Amino acid sequence: MERYDICVHFLLGKALQRVNQVSKSKLSPFGVTPVQYALLRLLWKEDGQFGYELAEQLLLDSATMTGIIDRLEQNGFIERRVDTNDRRNKVVFLTEKGRSLEIPLCEKMDEMNNEVMSDLEVEEIQQFKKILFDIGISSKNKSL
């Protein structure tokens, strides 16, 4: 039996463990977790989104998203503002502190990607990402 001829769950778990370890080491000096980075990244692309929109994009439930938003707000990276069209809703915006993290955090995550995929060719990386998408996101949408 070859070393990689084992359970997919185990292989994905070990890969995730390594990626989490490297990501956390890159992001922790900034006080941001990998999932918080993912949310900030969405806001860097389009500031001023509803929490439920962010949750949908990250495939997270509302309770999890509320916790992430709470922590980012406590750390001064984002703020919630009342929606001018419906005062019952809140819109999530970046603060100046949150905006200022875009370049350094994206650089750190690029470093992480390069570090964990340094043994792969460009074509292999694209194929790998497609496979991960198909397993984790595409198939999830089919089952919903």
C-alpha cells in the first residue's frame, strides 16, 4: 500500500491541520483568525454588506457568523450600522483599522499559499483548488 492510499477523510484532515497551523501563525500577529480573514476579504471586495449575505458567501450559519462579526467588531476591524432602508437590519462596514489590514493580511495569506503548495506546479494548484471546491462547496450546494 502506498502512503497516500488511505482514507480521504484522514488525508484532508492532515492537510487542513497543516494549513490551519501555517495560517494561524501568519495571521495571529494581526489578531485575526483564518475565518475572520475570509470575512474581511469579502468586505475588502464590497464594503457594506448584511451579515446574512456574508454568511451565505462563506457557507456559515447565522449563529457562527454573529460570533465572527462580534469578535471583529470588538477588535475594531468592522462596525455595524443601522440600515437606512430598514432600521431592523444592520449593515457591516470596515473601519479604518480593518481597511488598513488588507495589504498586509493578503500578503501573509499569499505566503501561506506559497508555503503549503510549494511542491505543486501551477496547473496542479488550479486542479487542486477545483477538486476542493467540488468536494466542499459545489457538492454542498447540491445537497441543500
